[in-house]
Amino acid sequence: KVFLDGHALNMPFNGNAAFYFDDLPLKNVKRIEIMRGPGSALYGANAFLAAINIITKKADDIDGVEVSSGFGSFDTQDYNILYGKRIHDVDVTGFVNLYNSNGMSYQIKEDALSGQPFFLSRYSIAPGDTDDGRKKMELSMKLGYKDIEFKGKYMNKDTEPFVSSSYVLTDDGGQNYNYATGELSYKFDIGKKLSVKPRVYYDQYDMLMSIETLPDGIVLPPDIDGDGNNKVFPDGKQAFSTLTNRRLGGETQMEYELFDNNKFTLGFSYEWERQDNVQSYANSDPFTGMPLDSVKRSEKEWIREALRQIWAVYIQDKWDITENLGLTFGVRHDHYSDFEGTTNPRLGLAWEFVDNATLKLLYGQAFRAPTFGELYLINNSSFIGNPDLQPEKMRSYEVSLGYGFANDISVNVNYFFNVLRDRIRLLPKENPDDPFVFGNLGSSNNQGIEFEARKDFGNGNYAYANYTYLDAEGEGDALPDVPKHKGNIGFNVGLTKYINANIHAFISDERVRVETDERDANPGYALLNLTLIAKEFFNDMKVKASLSNLLDKDYSDPALQNTIPHDLPRPGRTFFIELEYKF
């Protein structure tokens, strides 16, 4: 689950934050907090494996105006204005981000039409290039007066499809996203031991999807449906869909100091989620498949309108039993109007058994609620929703050992074991011509080891490394597209008073396919990245230059089975140069 200043970004349609926010700008970010492991005991649905809170800068952190502009590979342009000032008792921050990029344009040798019979494969435009352009405008602001704060954000983004949802190269298609949110919060104290934090918020996600499933000029022969008529699509087979998700909610959290070194938290929340503005347009008849003379509103909608209400209550007690021993316990109950409620506890023990050495033990449960897409998708030739879905559930066990050497070296080793049940998956098909249907099927057991180390040399110089081994299995087979081994290693060095260098390497193991996929595993790879920063050489100006994939490694991400045979290409060597100035 992903939060921005404590405000959840995951959308109801697919439960995903990255669907809208895969490119959040970092210019106004102060720090990022990650709570590993199941977080449903405090944060509810989707805090399945972690909860991430992106914390933006306050007025005092900025104290003026920062402007920056940059350009890079693929005609990428990025412009930012950041303002922050305290005026008497009022804190004001504002942020503007404008981003435009043509995106990577790399060759796809064969698409989903290439392996089809001749009457279809002859219309393939493969080999052809990917379409990955995007254009974005993002505005955000925070106003604070004493213990009252208002936060608002608006984003509009247009993206190209990379390859279409049908894995067929076409000339058109893309998505338009609109997002708007506002939150009002207040904090007040009752006596010296009790603090109360009520808040109300509203989110709206608007989406327009333009899909061209078959390329321009395609002719489908009469034996497709036996009606004796050719189906000619001069402008390709096109479809347009709209959707709006709305979320209105409120939460009250109370913190009470029961006694010294013990903090008790009690919270109540309510959310109202609505899916509407469902419209479908196409240049083919939804019942016969025959082409129309123009794009028209369809009598068949692509997803149902839906309403969901969520009530929740949670408690947490954090107790520092001694200077070296701490205990945290929490539990939360969520009740959904479209399925039964779920209760999820979390228990953690931290023990500093010798100086600078800490042992942590954790048990937790979490759930992922079925999304509106998984529940209510209809009239789709590929996927159909299932309104009887139940949430996915997980139990997690973790043991962590951390040690600090001489205040400049830290090492941490963590072992985890996760048990996933009622996984939401696409059920096997009895008839190959039928669409897939979502269902609760199967389980998986995941275990692994995480290792982290950092060495500080002083004056901003440091080195770090981390490594993860993941043994993930579902029904006895390794989970597809998941590397067993991956890691990072990096160095930050001040070359001179004015120039800083950061070099970073990412390493990934191969990714195996699903059992029925006869292709070789997607190979492993290593990427080397370099960043140089020049600062303090002229007033408050900073120049930053980054080279990603410095060695121009050729690598790819796995493509789904029966789509394209050669996987999805990823960028080679790219650069980005940025100039920043503070007033």
C-alpha cells in the first residue's frame, strides 16, 4: 500500500498505486518510509507485503523557491517549481511538475499477429517500434494553520500503450488519467496524555482508455462467424472506454499514553467507494462484430457500476518494557459491504540483547481485497470478473538480526516465511474460446533471506550493499517471472568540494516461465548507473547528470505466454541532465 503524506494512493479499480503514480516526481520528497511485512493490522487492505509512505517537504524545509529543468534521452523534458514559506502562523507549500517524453522506441520483432494464420499475420506491422510517450502535469499544495492542515493534489497524464493490450503493434491507442484529491486534518490534545487526529478526504480517478486491438486496414474473412460478410476496418479495430472511481472517507485516530514508555492507539475509519461513468465506444457492433461507419456508443458496457462501503476499527499498543526490550501489538477489523469482514493481527518483539545488536521477531496477517476489476469486469473476450470473490489472505513470520560496528558499519539479516491463501487468479478454461474468469484458487509459500550492509566513511562518503534470496512456490512450482536472487551495490564519493559521484549496480537473476511456456527463462542481467552532482560552485545552483545502464546492457522483461515470443525490450544507455536553482 502506498501513501503520500499518509494519504493512500491505491485506486479501487485495480488496487494498484503504480497504475496512476508510476512516475511520482521526487523534487518535493523529503524522505520515504517503508514498513516491511504485513501492515493490514494498522492500514487495512493492500498493505500485503509492505506499506510505503512518501513524505513531502514542509515550508521550513524549502524556505523560498526552488526551480529546476532537465532534459534527456527520448526527448525527455522535466520542469519543476517548488515553493515553501511560513507566513506568521500559516505554512504554505506548492509544487508544479511538467513532464514530457517521447519514450523509448525499440523494435518488436514479432507481435501477437505474427504467428497467426496468413489472413491475419499479413496485417502485422512487425517488426515495428514500441510507443512509450507520456505527457504529464502535476500540481500539489499544503496549507497549515497551527494544528489544522489542508492537502490537495491534481494530476493529468497522457500515456502511449508501449504495445497494445492485445500485444499487437498498432498506430493508435493510449490512456488519459485525471486524479484529484483533497484532505483536511486536525490535531488536538486533551490533557497531557491524549491526542486526537480526525481527518476527512476525497479522491477521484478518471480514466479514458483508447485501444486499437487490430491495425489499420485489417480484413477479417467471412468464415470467422459464418455470416458471409467480410469485416473491413480501414482505421483498425478500435475501442474507447471510460471509468471514474471515487473515494470519500474519514478517520479518527486517538493516541493515549497509558504510562511511561507505553503508547496506546485506537482508530475508527469509514470509506465510501463508487465506480461509475462507465461508457464503451467502438467501431464494431458489439453483438455481430461487423464494422461500423464510425465509432459509436456501445450497448454493452465493459464493467459494472459498483458501490462499496468499508468500516474499520483498529488498536495498537507500543510498549518499551525496558531500555532494551520493546513489544508492539496491533489488530484491525475491516467490514466490507460486498464480502464478509476480515480481522488481522500483528505482533512484534525487539530485543537489544547486547550493545548495538538487536533481534526482532514478527508475526502478522494481511489481506488484499478483490478489486472492482476482478469483481465486475463484463463483456470482455479475454477476462470476466467474479462477484463472489473473497479476499486474498497472508500469514507472515519474520526473524531479523541487526548489528552496528563502531558506529560507522551497520549490518542486518532478515529471514521471512509467508503463507498466501485464496489467491485471486484466472481459473483454467474448459472451452478454449471462452474468456478467463477470476477466482480464488490455490496458495503459495514464499520464504527468503534479506541482507543489508552500509559503511560510512564520513563527509557524505559511504558504501552500501543488499541482497535478497526469494524461494517462491505456488502449488509446488516456482512462481513465474520472479527472480530468486537480486541485489544492489553502490558507492557515494565526494570527488572534490564541489563534485559528488554516486555509482550504483543492480543485479537480477533469471526469471522462469509458467510451466506450460516452452520458452527459455528470461535471462538475468546487471545494470550500472552513474550520477554526478556539481553544487555550491555558484550561489545556490546545482547541476546533476545521470547515466543509466552505463554499459548499454541488452535486457528485457518477460512477456505473457502466447503474446509475443521475444519478450519486451528495456532501455539501453540513457542520460538525463538537470539544472536547479534556489531563490
